[in-house]
Amino acid sequence: MGEFEALRDGDPRQVGPFRLVARLGAGGMGRVYLGRSKGGRDVAVKVLRPELGDDRHFLERFAREVALVRSVNGLYTAGVVDADPRGSPPWLATAYVPGPSLEDAVREHGPWPESSVLALGAGLAEALVSIHAAGVVHRDLKPSNVLLAADGPRVIDFGISVALEGTRMTRTGIAMGTTGFVSPEQLAGDPVGPASDVFSLGAVLAFTATVAGPFGEGSWQSVWYRTVHEEPELGALPPQLCALVTRCLAKRPEERPGPAEVLDELVAALAPAAGTSPYDGASWLPDAVAEQAAEATVITPSPPPPVPPTKALPGARSEGVPAAPAPSGRRGGLSRRNLLRGVGGIAWTSPPGRAAGDHPSRLCPRP
């Protein structure tokens, strides 16, 4: 069951047309809230950090990116519902997906079977096809940016990282990507295109199947070095999945398959019966994750109890005696579950000088 953190003192209660009812999480751009429209529809509202609202160049890029991302209308993306890039503060609302993040699901329940990973990959590849068709490059596809609904995965935060890269990269909380899932060309500061998202897709699938990134653990310096210079460790993957992930993780962008090619290969591997979908009845998810997704419901923190009016002094007129103000919010009482996690990272520096053989690669198993 979804659980959220209650609003705190200082949190807004209304952003644009949406009433905010709970906290969902925080990231490099700001804080994410569960919002509700007048008609009762749930949305995820991202409110930008105050200092970003004072950065004119960032706001210009953010406004352009919001306009571009509005054109993305894929089945497996959480699209933009509304936004005010020039609001005070600026904000962005996307469709709310009631389900855990892929990162939470894998960390909590362990590696997925191959059939579930293939179905996940098909949904993510189709999302990338829609995103790229709109002229957007995600640039930060990672497990915490994938939400799991019963009827398929959803990609969130697509395209917004493009606006982030227009800001000063050394500023605290602003990042160019996430260690372990970012492409070599992005780390090296080279031009980044759709092939970068395919690399990230391969890393996400490897993580889902093994609960480990394909370039190992350790400091960000060592992981970045292996990402740029060494082969991934994929020996634990099943043969068919290993072959696809290996191609997605090619160092040179032009050697990677396109998302449409990845989608065709995954659909062929899944071989669904005519007229059926791999996402029917949440059967694509591992049992424990399917149960978690099915039970995901919105919990709205209850408002604080009203405070009774202050009693009038003896002999004083009762009219006009103000009631004690109600508290602006209630802390605690609810477990915190961040379904939407933000970008984390650090600015690029030159990789440490290490021998290429320090981290031996593991090849795909033989069929």
C-alpha cells in the first residue's frame, strides 16, 4: 500500500489548480508533491527550488523543455498534465502512477525472472520510441525514474534533465546523470543523442535481473572509469537477455541498436498470443511486486483536528472573539515512501588513472 509523508510547515497547499495533499519525494530540481485536481484526479507536482526560479537562463530552457515534453504522448510515459515555468515558484505536474519505483521493487524483492525483465524492457523501449519521436532525449533513465503499474511500466522525468544541463553543473544538487546508468559519451562531455538512452536502458535491464549495476559498485570515480573504459559484468544474465544488453552497452553510440529495434527483438522474445498483451492482469511482474502494485493506493494525510474557539472573558461580548488559529500542518504519523526520486550525481572530472585490467569483465554465458 502506498504511504506518503504529510505536508510540513512551509510546504505550499495549492500550486496552480492543484491542491497538494502529501509529499512524494525530493530531487535536484525541487520537491515533488501528490496533488489533486478539482475533479479528484491525482497528479505528481514538482515545485522547483527557489534559487532555480531566480535563474533567468534556466527558466528559459525549462520553459522550452516543458513545451517540447508536452508533445510526448506515449503509453508508457507519465506525461505532462500542466505547468507554469514562470510561476512563483515554477512548477510542473505529470500524471501520477500508483505503484512502486523499479528501484524500490528490486531492492526489496530481489532480481526478476527473465520473462519479467523482457516485458519491462519492451515497455521501456516503447516509451523511448515516443520520447525520441518528440525530439526529446531523456538523459537520466534509471530505476528510480521507472514506476511500475499493473498495466505496464511508466517512464518519468523525461526531457527535464536537458534543461538541468543548461545550468552550472557544479551547483549542489544539480547533476548530469546517475552513476552506473549514464552513458560513456555523456560522462566524457561528448554530444548526447537517443543512443545514450539505449545505453541507460541496457544498464536498467541488467540491474533488474541481478540487483547490481553492470559496472559494479564503489566510488563514483571508479564506476565512471569502468563505464568509459571497461566492459560490463554480465555473466549472471540469461543468454538471450545478455546478448541484447551487451549490444545496448556498446561504448560507441553508433554500435547500439535503436529503441525500435530493441522493442521488436523483445516482442519477438515474449511472443504474446494473438490479441493479448504481456501486461494483462499484472502477470508480467514478479508475484511479490504484482501484489505491491495492485495494492498501491493513495493515502491522503488527514487534516489536523479543528481547534475550538477561545472562550470569552466574563462580561465580555462573545462577538468578534477570534478562534485560535489551526495548525498549518501535522508532522509524522505516516511512513515515508519516496516513489519519485530525483537526480543525484556530481560534476564530471577526469577519470582516475587506472589500468584497464583492474576490473575484469564477465562475458555472457554460453547458451
